Amino acid sequence: MSIDFAAMPDEQGYFGEYGGQVIPPELKQIMDDINEAYERVIQTPEFQQELAMLNADYTGRPSPVYLARRLSDHLGGARIFFKREDLNHTGAHKINHCLGEALLAKYMGKTKVLAETGAGQHGVALATACALVGIDCEIHMGQVDIEKEHPNVTKMKILGCKLVPVTRGTATLKDAVDSAFEEYLKDPQNYFYAIGSVVGPHPFPKMVRDFQSIVGREAREQFLKREGRLPDLITACVGGGSNAIGLFTAFLEDEEVKIVGVEPAGLGLETDQHAATLTLGKKGAIHGFECYNLQDEQGNPLPVYSIASGLDYPGVGPQHCYLKDIERVQYETATDTECLDAFMTLSRMEGIIPALESAHAIAYAMRVAPQMDPQQSILVNLSGRGDKDADFVAEKLGL
């Protein structure tokens, strides 16, 4: 495939026809200033050394690649490996870009960092990073998610961030994004909006991708060293898409590696209770950028649903949209039922409790592994641990 993926996005922030800056004129200069600061700061030895040190000594990178022997033997077929982002400090991949964004905000002289969160992993990671660098943090979170993800809410409060409950609309992730962005617009000169995924106006999809790409770079090197070859299939869950793009980026030019993103089918694609954006969405603008999104006949974003709070977003990162169109990445779905089965199976087969978000990718791997050859391998990005989901799942399953 003769595409220079490393050159993307273009100067306007587009991956093909997706991305850009669909924002008011007064915000464009603010976003351009962030882009200029980002491109300047990340090149400095001071920033690179500080981030590398924090990744190693604070986050605990590199996270290991683990062969799930009992699960693989149970399923038959391909061997299943996990990139263990659940072992990072704060329990998920989110810390990778939160450290980068908090450091960037500090280098830019900002006084407060704002963000939205769904499952709470981004909120916890950002509150952690802001505590570390000594900058105020404010997290907006839907009331539904606050009640569902209580452990993460408690952690955010302990870490010293201001938690703002959002009760409008569906009181979930989209509404939290709206609320946080409105607060940001009150003083964009002094506030920094640390978007929690590869979404939003340029340069955020690029910045978050760059900080998350450490996942794929590590995994590729680790897998080659361990197996002497690349995995046959890599997969990750996709909501906004940060953990997925973090893994995929290092493998895009390896044509022999099949790449699959897994969206939430919720209660079924035939219902309106899902968040399968790439599967059933249409191109449109949301939250300052062009992407596939789930929309009504008037082009407005539809309410979406997933058992995993971090995946119930009506849009998706612009690079994912581009990768779908050029057919480099295949996008599949997993239902709530499949997700819960994967959650419990991994817990009881390997002693690893995964996040419900990650369990969507695990469900896909469990589905396809028996159809593959035992000499083949699947690498799953285990993007987060399930401590935050344990009580919710136990109540739902009557454990």
C-alpha cells in the first residue's frame, strides 16, 4: 500500500476528507496556536526527556505483551496475546496522552486543564497527570456515567480535580463533551482542553494519536522479539478510537497484518441502542471535525448507547474514517452480551479482569480465533482494567 501514513494529517488537519477544524473563526487561531506550540515543544530535548522519563518511571512503560495460554487452548485455533495497557499507572491507555497533554499545557503556561470523560479512565488519568505537573484540573462527566463508574469518580475527587456532573440530554459522554467545551470557550487563552480521544478539531486527533502511538511501537518490537514475526491479526475496541489508533499506527504499512477495530453493537444493530458509528454512520460534522457519525434525518447526532461508558460516543476519530474508506482497517462490532461473556471468560480463564471497553475487542478475538490456524496469532490491545466495572457487572449478572 503506497500511502505515506506518517505524513497525515495534512496542514489543515485532514485525513482524506475527515478531520479539519469545523469551528467558529475566533477559535481557529486558538487551535492553530496549540498546533504551533505542540509542534515546537515536542521537538525539544527537554520535553522528550521528561515525557520518556515519566512513561518509564511513572506510568511503568513498556507494558508487557502476554500470551493467554488457557484462553487460547480453550478456544482452539489462533493464539491470543494481549498488550497489557491495563497494567499502566491509573489502569488504562489514557495516561499515555494525558501526560503529554498536561505537560504541553504546563509548557504553554495554561492555568487550568479541562476535559470530558465517559468511563472515567480519561478523567482519572488527566487528574493524575495534572496533580503531577501542578496544574488545576476540571472534569465534566455525565450523571449516568457518574452513577455507573463510582470508583473512578472517587479517584478523581481524591486526586483533587473539580468534577462537574452533566445532566442535560442523555447525561452521557456526548453531553459531557458539550459541557466541557462550553467551559473552555469562557477563557481559551488560559484554559487547555485536553480531549480524551483522537477526536475534536485539529490538532487534537494528531496529538492524541502521537502520544498513544507508543503502544503500537512497543508492541511491534516486543512481538518481533518474542515470536520472530508479526502477529497475523491485531484488534482493539473503538469508541472515539485512541487506544485503537495507538496500536494500529505502527502496523499500518505491514500489509501482512490484518487490522480490525471493534465497535459496540449494544443491544443489536437492528435497534437504536448501539454506538456502531463506522458501521452504520454517515459523514457529517460533530464537535469541531468531520467524521462518520450516527445522525437523524436532519443531520443531528443521535443518542447512542453502549454497556461500556467509554464507547458511547456518536462520532469517531477522523483517521479511523479514512482507514475504513481505503479498506486498510476492517471495522466489526460486538454486542453487550458478547462483551459480558468476554469479560467473564477472561477473568476466570486468565485472572485478568478487563475493562468493558476492552472486552469488545476480546469478544471479537474469541469469535475469530477458532476459525484460524494454531500457528497464527492475534494481538489484542487490552486497553484498560475492569476495576471500575466490577460492581456494575456483578450486579447485572447477579453474582
